[in-house]
Amino acid sequence: MAPSQTTTLRVPIELRDEISRLAKQRGTTMLTVVTDAVHRLGREEWWMSVRGALDELHDAEAASYRAESRRLESAAADGLDGR
């Protein structure tokens, strides 16, 4: 596999030191710390958009969503998990 292209990102020294501290604490690289942080932020923003969409549902739509969620939860608890 070909190596990924890289670039330089200028950050304040204090931030660089915090990233370094976290990397040492986790036993990983600074790149992994930054990558994990960016992915986590992306997930948080996605969930915020999901919550926002759910908040905008009309009463009938919200009731339908809750009913479908209950059906899915009961299907997941049916004991057919392959064990």
C-alpha cells in the first residue's frame, strides 16, 4: 500500500504539547490522537444532527418512530443472536 500524503498543520505550542501528552498517556502517536479526535467530533456532529431531526418530528411521526424503535428492540432481544 502506498503511503498517505501528508501536510503540515500549524497549531499553538500548548495544543501540540497536549496532543503529545495524550499520545504518551495512551501509548500511541500524536497522529492517532488527532485522528481519533477528528473522528469523534464527526460522530458527535452526526448525532447532533440526528437529535435535531428527531426534535423536528411532528407528533404522529414521533409516535411512529417510537413504535418502530420498540419493534426493533424486541426483535434484537428475540434470542436469535447466533449463540
